[in-house]
Amino acid sequence: MIIDAHIHLDHYEEKEQHEILSTLDKHKVEALISVSFDMESCLKTRTLSINDSRVKPAYGFHPEQDLPSEDYLSGLISWMEQHADEMVAVGEVGLPYYKKIESERSLNYEPYLALLERFIEFAAKWDKPIILHAVYEDAALACDLLEKHEVTKAHFHWFKGDQITVERMIRNGYFISITPDVLYEDEIQELVKSYPLQQMMVETDGPWPFEGPFTNQMTEPKMIHDSIKNIAELKGMPVSETERIVYENTKRFYRI
């Protein structure tokens, strides 16, 4: 069995959601960690989880968008507190690396850092894992805040970064998750080689599309079977053992 450690299930069309959920058993997918983008997304994710217990909800505010107002943020955090018992994690939250790159003017990071710190404080208060969108130099900033609040249950999804940060994350016990582009991206393959399998999960980040053997295909959880096969090859391990370790990592990390 496998678990998709990071998917935006609410971003799929209703027909696609039905197709994914109706074929989970067929493809030996036990559960989906379904992350949220904003308040509306949280509500949709919650409904999906109520209708299908295999959908494990995470609530948060994705950083690659304009900052929320204080009223909006306070309302979101208050709502998350009301539903803390049902959520498996805080997420997806983090820092706006790609928004910064695409911005024609310099992006003021201080408000985004303050926003991330609010969610890290929430994770610490409610003893929840936190799902992070923090890549390259942003990962070190996220590590600073995690260390400040002594949060160790951190999941850096689709991570990319330098070796110094990788070593820091390994020392701190943080987890990463690998996407299907491990089949064709050298950068991801090198990360797999250097990161301990005991701190690794697999994800799709669907509906984000992939290339290589997945070109023009709808992204769906069954793809991570191919990811695991490639991870096993890169690690020089049997596929069955790799699958078992990654599965147990995810179950333990998310307490599901």
C-alpha cells in the first residue's frame, strides 16, 4: 500500500475527484494527505474528508499568493482551531519563492515570514505536523523559524535546495516528499541519493502536471508507484522494502 503525502484534491474537477477516489483501492492507495490553499479550499477539503475517510485534511494558506488581511487570517486561524481535532496537519504553508522570482519589483518578505511564523506557532500549540512550501534559500529561513519554536514534525514537500540546508534538515529530523519527476529530473534524483529513506515520503502535488512518461496525463496517486520504483533503484534497495519504509514513514509522521 502507498499514501500520497501531498495532493490538492479540491483543485481537481468533481469528475476527476470521483475517478481518483473510486480507483484508490485498485491502485493500492490507502490515503491522501489533502492540503488546502486558502479558506475556501479548507472548506472544500473538509467536505471531501467527511465524504471519504481516506482523505486526510490539512488546513492552511498557500504562500504563492497575495497576503491575506489580518481579519481574514484571524478568521482562518480561528476556524482551524475549531477543527484542530480533525486535521492531520497544518498546510500548505511556507514562503513565496516563485512569486518572488516572477515579481517585477522586490517582494517584501517580512510579512510572509510573519505569516509563516503564525502557522508554525499554531502547529506547536496544537502539536500538529506542518507541511511546508519552502525551496532553495527559503528553506533555510523556514528552518530558522522551526528551530525557534522547536517544531520538529516538518514536511518539506517537493523540496529543492543546497547541500548545507539538506544536511541541516536531516539533522533536525525533517521529512521530504518526492514527486513523479524523480523519473526524469537530475536534481530530484541527487536529492534522493543524499536524503535518508527513513525521512522520506512520496507525493503527487496533483493536479500539477508532470512530463517525461507522464506527459499529457492527469496527475493521480497511482503515479507514485513509479516514483517508489525509481527511488528504490537510486537507493540500491528492493522495491518492496522501499515501499514498506516510505509507507510506514507516512503513517507514523501523520499519525494515521
